[in-house]
Amino acid sequence: MSTIGNTALGTAAPRARGGVVQSGRDSLVVAKRNLIRMARIPEVVIFGLIQPIMFVVLFSYVFGGSIAVGGSTDPSTYRQFLMAGIFAQTVTFATAGAGAGIADDMHKGLIDRFRSLPMARGAVLTGRTLADLVQTALTLVVLAIVAVIVGWRIHEGILKALAGFALLLLLGYAFSWIGALIGLTVRTPEAATSGGLIWLFPLTFISNAFVPSDNMPTALRYIAEWNPFSATVQAARQLFGNLPDGYPVPAAWPMQHPVWASLIWSVVIIVVFRTLSVRKYRSATA
């Protein structure tokens, strides 16, 4: 009887280790695993660059002379205005990839293998989102180089520019937790990709990313001005020095204080959706 009891104890799944430090170490191990996996599939990064570069070309050279910003239809003025929106769209569209990656791990049973290890429960998701953050940062660097080539410039100094990019990455990291929750909720990676994109299009286009919000219908303008995406775009423009002369800054609080609004929105999204994702992870794999 004692032998049976010892055998049962020996074959039981290891209990997850606790502690913030241990959780951080486990998260970094999972992040490293995902980065190695991404490095072996470079076409994912390449294809992820094509869409934002296409948006830069289309909006800059096709629509640039038709969209007035600050009373000017000068294409060069619009390019300065546009790039913060393109950067923000790029970091948020990485949400679909985060969701699809987690759904793929669920589908292949890798999540169950992780559960058999003595590691923090939230480490699997945190590691995945950190790896996606690194990939998004590399994509943002390449996109910034392309932006400089087409005429985009910063006008407020390197430190403020770095702060602008940091806010963009923080928003992307926050949205990756939304992608994580979607990936844990759906059954297939294809569904996670679709579910990760379908809500992003209205979020990014009902905003100040591509056109000023002052000409929108009242209801859409209100949504755009309180949109967390718009707050980060406005903050990045302010820190890059890309707000053109004569540009009417809306009276809404997030548009008047975009840096604080962006920080608050991103932190709230991370707290809420990380909590929901870890809870869903535990129930989905129990």
C-alpha cells in the first residue's frame, strides 16, 4: 500500500514554483524558446513588414496630396503626420500573431507539456508576449528606417523620440495580451488570426492615425478621441515633433494629455487582459 502511495506521488505533475523572481526566470526561458522558434521562420517577420510598408507607400504617395492636415495638403506634411499612425498600427497588428502562436501551441499540445513542468503558471503567456515584443521592436526599427527614406524626420530630439517608441511598444505589448486571450479562447490558429484582426480594423481606422478626427461625424469623433490607439498616436506625434503648424488639437482629455493617457490605457489593458488570460489559461488546460 505504501509502495502504491509513493508511486502515485512520484508520477504526479510537479507543482508550479512561486515567487516573482522565479516567475520572471521561467518567463525568460519561454521567451527564449519562442525567439529561437521565430528565428527559424524568418518569413513571418518579412511578411509582417510588407503590410506597413505598403501602407506607408499608399498613404504617402497615393492619398498624401488629397488629405489636408493643419490646413495643408502638402504631401511632405502628411508624411510627417502619418508615420506615428503607421507605427502604432504595426505594433497593434502584431496582436493577431500573438493569438495565433498561442492557439497553435494549444492545438499541438505544447501547453500541456509546459504544465507538466515545475514552472509559474503565467510564465508561458508572459514569455510568449515578451518574445512578440522583441519581434515587434525589430519590425519597428526596420519600419523607422523606411520612414526616414521616404522623408519622415523627428524634431524634438533623440530622447523624446525614444520615449515615443517606448509608448508604441508598450501599447503593442498591452494588445498582445488581448491576442493571448483570443488565442486561448478559440480552437484553431486560423480562428485566432481572424479574431485578432477583425476588431483591429475599426479600432485603428476610427482614430486619428490616418486623418485628423475633427472632420469626423460627432459620434465617431468622440470614439476616436477616447480611443487608446489614438492617445498613443497623438503622444508619439507630440514626442516626435510631428504635429504640423495649425493642427487643431481636440479638447478631449486624452488628446490634451496624450502621454499620460497612453500610459494609463496601456497599463489598464495589461492588468485586465493579463489577469483574464492567466485565468483562461488555467481553466483551458486544466
